[in-house]
Amino acid sequence: MVIELTGPRHLWREMRKELLLMLLISCLAYYFHHHVYSFELDIPEGALGIFGLAITVFIIFRTNKVYERWWEARIIWGQIVNDSRTWAMKVMALINSDTAHKRINDRQVTVVQKELIHLHLVFINALRIYLRRQEDWNELAHYLAPDELEHLLRITNKPTQLIHKQAQRLEEFFAKGVESGRYKVELLNLLRSLYDDQGKCERIKNTPFPKHYTFLTDITVWCYAAMICVYLVSQFHIVLKADMDILTIPLATAVGTIIVGLERLAKFHEDPFDMEIHSTPMSTLCRSIEIDLREQLGESTALQPLEPEHGVLR
């Protein structure tokens, strides 16, 4: 996620293809107009304005819908952060020797607490990898034993399996003699909330923005931008002096790039879970959750929050 623009370098990195293509169209139009055939693209200003207004409506609608998807993804991961902290808090408060009627000692309780919280850390990182369609499952090796990692690699939906494993571990603990299931229900409800969070993420990831609408908008915007470039080149020589009409090239290029740039803004946010610079910063959020949960568990950690790289949080 971009949190700070780094100036012209950032704009060049994001818009260089559009800029170079508009420059090429403007140069070709200028060369054709001055060296092949001197033409004037006579388009009624009213028609040009109506066409531009229609394209603006297309762009605004698409940008709003895509931004809604991106913002919903960020809200969901904000809920995952909150549920993760609540999970650690309830595990530390409800999993204790008193809950099990002294049938396990404090050392065994600590082992159970640590296992449940560490399993949750595996879950959030597995969900991050799963949503990004990566294959870096070896990142989970420092959370799991080799045989556990090998078993997990055979599972299709790994985050789902990890929540299920947490539920199984809870069942094993509460089977040791707790008379009331109230604490167990509280913890299971929290796991269900995490299932809901995962399902919402999968819905966004597996339901792409309609491709036919995207294709139609792309073609229309690019045709309009190219037409504007040619129109400006054919008209600006009337108001500019002969030795200055070369300025029509940068002027037409700038206008065309702005038009296609507005359309490109929507593309930046179509998939909020990929590895692009505008995507949800899941790695940063996972690191923040891990630091918080390890501190709640009482573990010392050298982990530090991830810092932006070139103005971008991953």
C-alpha cells in the first residue's frame, strides 16, 4: 500500500507505458500533419464534450466500485487484527489450571497457550500466502514441526485446516474436566469469526471485477485519448507561432496521459490481495499481529514493525 509518493520517479514507474504511448501517438500525428498531409480534425466541440462526459461517467463508476472492493479488504484485515488480539487475550485468560479443575499444572497450561497462539500466527501468515497465490509455505517452518508442515502442505485450503486444528486443540483441553462449556463456546465463536473473515477475503479474491466492463472501458478511454492527441496536434498550430508548434507534442502527450491515467487508477485496486504496491499490506499487518501476540504471551522478540520501502508498505 502506497503511503507516501516519492515524486516523479514514482509517477514514471507507474505511468511510463501510458506516457510513452501517448508521446508516440502525438509524434506520429505531428509528423503526419507537417510532412505528409496537413489535416485539420474538425470535431464539433459539443460532440467532443458529450463523448468526454460519457467516458467520465464510466471511469467514475468503475473507480468507485473498485475502491469499495479495496476498502472492504482493508476493513476485513482490520477485523482480523482485532480478532487476533482478542484470541490471544481470551486464550491467556480462559486457558488455565483453574479452568481444567487443576487436572493439569501451570507448565502444561503454558504449553497449551503457546501452542494455540502460535497456531494462530501460522493461520494469519498462511492466509496471507494463500490470498496472494504464493507458494512460499516454507515461511511457516519456524512455527511448525517438520511433520506438521509436511502434513499442512498436503492440504488444499491451509488456513481453513489451521483454524480446524485450533478447534481440535481446544476440544482436547476442555475434555479434561471442565463442567461448564461457556469458555469453550466463547473461544469457538471467535474461531468462527475468523472463518467469516477468511470467507470474506476469499469472496473478494475469487470474484474478479467484470472483465467485459473493464475491456470496454479500456478501449473507449484509449480511443478517446488518442483522438484528443490527434485533435490537439491538428488544432494547436492555429494558435501557436510556426516556430513554437512543436510544443503541441508535449501538450497533447500530457492531456492524453492524464485521461488514461485516470482510468488506470481503477486498475491499481482491482485485486486488493496481490503483490502490487497499492494492495492491502498483509505482510505489515501479520508482523504487527505477531509482535502483539508474542508480547501477550510473554515471549521476548526481536521482531520490529515493517517499515515502508520507497514509500510502500507490503
